[in-house]
Amino acid sequence: MQVDTLIVNARIFNSYVKTFQFQNAAVVDGRFLYIGPKGEDYFTAGEVIDAGGCWMIPGLIDIHLHIESSMVAPGTFSNALLHHGVTTIVPEPHEMANVFGLDGVKEMLHASRDCLVDMFYAIPSSVPATNMETTGGAITISDMETLLQTEPLACMGEIMNYTDIIQKPEGRTNQLLQYFREHYPDFIIEGHCPRLMDIDLQRVIHAGVDSDHTHQTVAGMEERIKSGMFIEIQEKSMSPEVMDYLIQHEVKEHFCFVTDDVMPDSLYYRGHLDAVLKKAVDMGMAPEDVIYAATYTPAQRMKFHDRGVIKPGTIADFVLLNNLETFEIENVFKNGNRANTENGRENLGRSFPASFYQSVQLAPLSADDFMLEAANTNQPGRRTTQRVIKVKDGSTFTQEEQHSFSVQKNGRVSWENSGFGLLSTFERYGKNGNRAHVLIDGDIIQRGAIATTYSHDNHNLLSIGHDAEDLVLACNKVMEEQGGLCLVESGEILAFVPLPVGGILTEDPLDTFAPKIKKLRQEMIRLGYRHYNPLMSLSTLSLAVSPAIKLTDQGLIDVNEGKFISNAVD
């Protein structure tokens, strides 16, 4: 019998019994035809691949991620994924959508069409995530309809404004969910509901949101699973307690592994979903269960019935592993062919519309733009009690503290040389000129300043600093270059990473871009940032749906209450 490819001498993973079996596999037209003992004595193949006893598993599937988190264009991202065994993803481009609206989504889809990795996009559901921030674009129900009629979409991307579901029955989020219940009742709806429990959690599920990828505790995860939620485990949820629960309980059908956000240097030097799987094995989960949670269950969640398992009729995406314990990859195959990443589309050079390179519309700043006014007083010598954002290593969640500060003659808080930093955000789309400040402390830089246009999800200009002049230099450099990250100390630029596409992406190759990010991260650590992921910690300080206290261009937000709060408490 004639086939295109015959793989022999492989230990093939059977997802239905979660075991490896020493077998052969035949491929025709990019799909598996046969898995079993028959080999070259039965099949005539255009190519015979001797697996040499390697473990053969389905191509990895990541159903919750944001390409923009790696700060590279889709083609570059695709090539990187293939090196790590990932063949199918469900990216949600809500970062680009927050900058450019529907056009941003369309351009990301366009840039992904020639990629070797299959990219089934999620519709950005929360753009903007709240009504408490200014973004460059928005996604309406009408925009969603446009996408649904013209693009192959996998699901509704994470519903982020969970407080809207609970507190505002007539609000935008509930209107959106009601629309989909009426018009697309079987459409998958992904969720984002950190720390919700009991009635609040079940109200979110009742509204149609039936997954959660946020930071999990054992109690929260158990309640979600028992309430019918599908859990997407990203690395920050992989505590010993959570992993022990997943190992010891019969919940294998109810979770998968995802990456969500992978920084470019981590992608280049450490890996992607494969790094998460290696960690799961190291933490005691059986390799068979780890593979199942990175292939079969994510495919089932997204109704991808043509992949995620090696069986007749499914797409021949597979990975050959040299070592099952360390997840060492020998070869990756896409549609039955070796995944030669050199053939993938790398968006080198400008491939986005001209306007995508001119997204920063903000006049140069001066030291006066970094003054924090003391409320209700201009009396010199008086003290004021101010709210302070506390950053702690181990989470992107923050805490509120309150501290006393002296008031200057001009009625401003004396924050320089106080030991506290100033967190600022400036609306950068030329819409309203909003700006807001708050004091910040904890595991952040202890001197100098850092500024960026990469700030979830609104991507306004965000900065932390201990010196106004350093803040001016860092912010103006980022604006001058139409986006990026800039770190400054004592009037000297220590590191600058340009992000010219919408202020959030580069079109540089990963092998030249990742070292720049690595240097920036190292300099942040040298200046005192002690977080497990300094870049993600920084960029989420304006994320208005991440507990507990965050800053947008419109002001300081109590995320759990979904309301603005004042800086001063006196």
C-alpha cells in the first residue's frame, strides 16, 4: 500500500489508555492513516523515518496565550514554537486590539496566515478590559460579528471584567455574554476570574464563562472543577500543593497546561510549553499525564477533534522525544513533514500598516509632570497619608499599604529620597491627555527609573522611578522611539529595547532581540527588582482586572471593588 511517510520503531503515545506502545505509523496527505505493527513489508512509502525507539507524542497544543507577550511578530513566534514541539495555538490578540482595535486583530490574523504553526485565534472580548482606562482601540459586538463572518476563530477570549458580571447586570460584559448566548450558544467562552469563590464564582459560570487560567490555589481550583469549570494551569499556578492535587485526584479531564505569557528571553533561552511540561514531570507528575494535559485535553476543550491524539484521520503533527523525563526533542513534524523552521514566515522588515509605527502621540515630558499633589493641603511642613502600591515577588497581584509623607511648600508630596518610588501612567494615544501617579514600594527597582509602552492591557506609557530627571529621560526616550522599554540610572540609559509596532512588538529576529531583553532584565535586577518575572510584574501594574490595587491613566483602582480610590487617605 502506497503512503507518503512511514514512521517505524517508535514508542507511540496512545491518548485513550495513556500508555506508549512500540508501533509504526503511516501518513497520507498530512494525516495519520495507520498506527500499528505493519511496516515496510506492507507499506510502500515516499519516506521512511526510523524513530530509533524515540517516544512519539502528538504535537503540543497551547490554548491560552498572547503572542504579544513575547514581543515578536507571529512568524518569528511560530518558528520559535516549532523548536519546542508546539504545533497548534489559540492566541488572543487583545494587546494589539487595545492599541488598534479591530484593525489590530485583523493585522495579527494576516501576519499569521503563512505560519507553520496552526493559529486559531480567540476573539478579544475585553477591549478595553474595563471602563476605567483609556485605550487606543475597542472591540464592539459588531466588530466581533465581522470577525466571526470572515475568520476561523476558536473561542471567545478571556472575559476579564468579572466584577462587571457580578455588579452590573446591564453592563457591557453581561450584554456581550447575553448576545452570544442568544446567537452562538455553543461558542466556547474563556474566563479570567482570580480569587472568586462561592456565589460570585457561580454567577460567572452561570453567565457562560466556564474556564479559568489565573493564579490557582488548591481550594479555588477544587471549587472551580466541582462547579464544572475547565482549568488552564500556567506555570505560576504550579505550586507543590496544586500539583499534588492534580496528581492525586481524578481530574485529568478537567485541566490542561498553558503558557499565557512568555517573555522573549525566556522563550529563547528556556523554552515554551515544553518548559512547563518539564517542570510538571520534575514535580512528580507522570509523563503520560503531562502529555495528556498538553495535547488531548486542550484539543477537547477547543473542539479540535482533528488533532491532539495520534490515531487514523487526525493531522500528523507529532514530536519525537529522545528522553521522556527531560522532554528532550529529537524532531518535530507538522502535517507529516519535518518542521523546517527556515520555511516559516518571519516578518522581517516592516509588514504592518504605516500607522502601526506611529502609535505614541504624547508630547515630551518634564520633571513637573512627575509631581504628586497632596490632597486638601498646601501647608508646608504638614504630613499626608498616602496609599502605596506594594509589589511582592511570587505574584503579579499587589497589596495596598498606607504611609505618611511630608508636604512641600508647593503642596506636593515629597516623594524623592523618601525610599518610595513613583508609579506613573500617561495616556499616549492623543485622546485626552490623562495622567495619574501613585507611590510604590516592595520588590521593585530601588533606584533609577524605567519606562515602557508595554503595559497590560491599555499599553499607555508606564513608569517607575526614584528620581524625576531619570523618569524624564526614560519616558522621553521611549516616546522618541515610538515605543519600547528604557532603564535609566543617574542620567544614563542602561538599557533600551525598541518596540516600534504599536509600542508592543518588534519585527527583529528572536536571536537578536532576546539578548536585549535579557540585558534589560539583568539591569532591572541589579537596580533591585526582586520579582520572579520583573517585566511581567512591571507591565501588569496598570492591569485593571488584576487584584488588588492598580493604576491606569484615569486613576488608582481598587480592583476587587471595581472602583476608583483616592491617593490620599487623610
